[in-house]
Amino acid sequence: MTTERPFDPVVPAEGWHVLHLFYRVEYGQWQLLGREEQLQAKTNLSLLIQEIRATEGTQLLAFSIVTPKADLGFMLLTPDLQTANAFEKRLNLSLGADVLTPVYSYLSMTERSEYTTSEADYIADTLEKERGLSAGTPEFDAALAEFHERMDKYGKERLYPRLGNRPVLCCYSMSKRRSEKQNWYRMNHGERKDLMLGHARIGRQWAGKIRQLVTGSTGLDDSEWFVTLFAHDTHDVKGIIYEMRFDPVSAEYAEFGEFYIGLQLPLDELFRRLQL
């Protein structure tokens, strides 16, 4: 008797895999189920969500999609791609065969930014040029230690974010333009970094109102990044995107996919919202 070998995990060196899954509810198929079958289907989904959320290193958000682009959405973060794939297949069938039809999905990974301020740049531009500090002084050493602590915290938040419970999600894919006259990748790293620093300054003005999670998808899905904005209301979502579109990074070089707005809800309210 042979024992089936488990599949090897697919775990990145750092960061997590991120899956966005959006579905349409096929109400005609749902109505064919009896009351007991419908109750069992909702129980199955509830138990699956509990199982996913209890899995080590894994987070799952469930939300109602605003507008008929989709009905139900999930956002799954987990270290192992095998785990992500297994849970995705189970979510597809969680309410029964043919009840949930996938209408949009996106695979990405949490990542560090290549435009993060380096220690050398911080020393040269901030400590020495702006603050006039000299290496080896107590003030210099304290400022550099504070920089390392801040950048370590920032890096961990990028790679291992904790998703909050803000009710509004805005999700969209994004790439950088490669036209003949506006090719992001024809610029040198310094030029791109200067543009991104200005872009980031606008985003930081929305701290406390908007939480941004930018995940990388080059080679994984159709665009190069996926953006998830977490907010308390849609006014702030509209506001940050309105402002940032005038920044050169967006105005000259950004290509956007479709936008999806979701509302995080407790599971019982989500079922009522979806009329299940």
C-alpha cells in the first residue's frame, strides 16, 4: 500500500501570496435548492471561512461587491501558494455546484518597494545635508537607529500586512505605460525614484483615512501590480484617486484596470445582503 506524497509547499523567500476572488451568485441555481440544502450550503461556507481564518499565517476578507460587476468577493492572504490554490477551489464550490460563477480573479504577492530610501541616501540627503549631523556623533547615531527602526517596521508592514476591518475596499490592477514617448522602463532608476517619492508624498497625506496595500504581480497576472485601498467611506477613496491622478506617475505613466468597490460585512449580514 502506497501513501500519497503531499505536494511540496510553494512559499516565497519573503512576503505572502494574495488572491482576490470575485463571484456572481447564480440565483436560478440557488433557488433550485431546498431550504435544508440552502442552510447546509451556507453552513459549509461559514465553516470554510472559519477554517481558512484559523490557518497559520492566513487572512481572509469577505465582502459584498457594489454594482452588478460581481456579487461576492474574497481577499485571501497566505504564505503558501499550494494552500491558496486549495482554498480557492473550495471557495468556488462552497455554496454548491454552479451557484458561484467566478467573474474576476487576481494573483499577486506582497513585496518591498524598490524605491524605498536607502541608508546611504538617508545619511547623505537628510542627516548630513538637511540636519548637518556628522557620523560618529550621538545625534547622528540616534537618528540613524531611528531610521533603521522605522524602515524595518515599514518593510514588515509591506510584506506581512494585517488587514483591518475598515468597511470599504477599492480594488484595481495597474501597470506602468510603455508607449514610444512615455516608457516608464526607459528612465533610469534615479528618475523613477524621484517621481515615486513625490507620488508617495501625496499618498501619505491620506494617512488615517486610507490604508493602501500595493502587491506585485509581474509574471503572475495580467498587470504589474494590484492595489487594494481600505477606507471608512467612498469619499476618501474618490478623494485620494482624484488627487493622485494629477501626479506625473499616474498622469503620464499609469494604466489602470477595472475598479471594484466592496463592503466588508459580518457573515450573517453578508448572506442577507446577497439574499441567500
